[in-house]
Amino acid sequence: MSESNKEDKLELNKIRKAFKDRDWNEIKSSDSWAIFKIMSEFVDGFEKLAKIGPCVSVFGSARTKPDHPYYKIAEEVAAKLVRHGYGVITGGGPGIMEAGNKGAKSENGKSVGLNIVLPFEQFNNIYIDPDKLITFDYFFVRKVMFVKYAQGFVVMPGGFGTMDELFEALTLIQTHKIGRFPIVLVGKKFWSGLIDWIKDTLIEAENNVSPEDMDLFTVVDTPTEAVKVIDNFYSQFMLSPNF
């Protein structure tokens, strides 16, 4: 059986399983083990990250190659963040995540990788501090760690996963579930279409978000601008990293 056929069969089985009737013993058995697994991932994350110090989460595509300009920018952003006193948290994989960990490592800063088990693309990169690599099965547990232990977010160009992480942070800030930490989108050309859609459709046409929600993020083009946004935010409160 080809790999494509195997994947199709696995997907079909997942869909069929969702419609399958289960008795109470089956539900209790499978769901109980899932609860324990989820709890163990939370405990592992909390233990390893609780004393990590000021960090910035860097999001972006796993598919970005090392010779791409966005990779170079992400690497420089991470290096500058470390020089300004922050550690760097990434998804722990290749692409932009690797660039972020590489930049942090180059300046001997804290380099954290929150890896996720996936059937493709994802594998942890070599620039993560060994004691700060955590591997998750559950995306939602991983996202809690991204947000809970970050004092800011730098969002590089990426795909669905990056959008998920961006809107998770925006939603939590908008609804006052977390503090109004700085969110920096890097790459004005890349983000322009999304920003126009938010303005034209979500705000003006549908009134689904408020005009002031546009102030929840800043769009920049350079590493220097990205780090400056974060520094300026904390300077308002006379706060600075204390590594």
C-alpha cells in the first residue's frame, strides 16, 4: 500500500471513529488515559518553564529554508532579543523556529523549543538548550506554554499553525485573559492582505471586532524595529529583563 493510501485510510478511520457508538467502559477507559497524558504534558511544561525568566515567543513557518530572507530576519531578531536580555521560545522545529533558536544560541541566550509530534515536517532543531526542549502530543497544551511564559510575541510569515498561534494570542489579549503583551508582525508585504481583510471585512463590513483592536499588534519590516517595539513597551512600565 502506498504512503498516500495509508494516509487516506488513517483519515477515514478517524472520521468513522467519531461516529462510532461507544459504551461507558470504552469511554471511561480511553478518556481517562487521555486526561492523564494531558496532565503529564502540563506538569512537564510548568516544571521546565516556570523559572525560565523573561522570554519572547517567535512564531513562523516550518517550511522556510535557511537561505530565505525571512529565515535570516528571524535569526537576527532572536539574536537581538537575547542581547536585549530576553530568552527565545519557538515551536522547536525547522524553518523559522530553527532560525529563532539558532539566533538565541549564537548569543548564548536561553533557547527554548516546544516541539510537537506530527506525521510530517516537525522535528526538533539542534539549537535548543537540552534542558529546555519539551515535546507535546497536544497542540492546545503547547499553545498554553507559548502564551503563559512569554512576555511578547514576534510573528514571522507562516501557514495555518502560525495563524493559529497569532490569533490565540490576540484573542487572549482582546478578552483580557492575559496581559496586553506586545505582538509584532514581521513582514509588511506578507501581512498586508490579512490586515486589509481585518479592516475591510471584520471591522467595517461586519463589525465583528472593534477598530481599537488594530492597536493590539504592530507591523514592522526589520529586526531592529521588532525588538524596539518590545523594548518600548516595557520601558513604559520601567521594566527590563533581568537575566
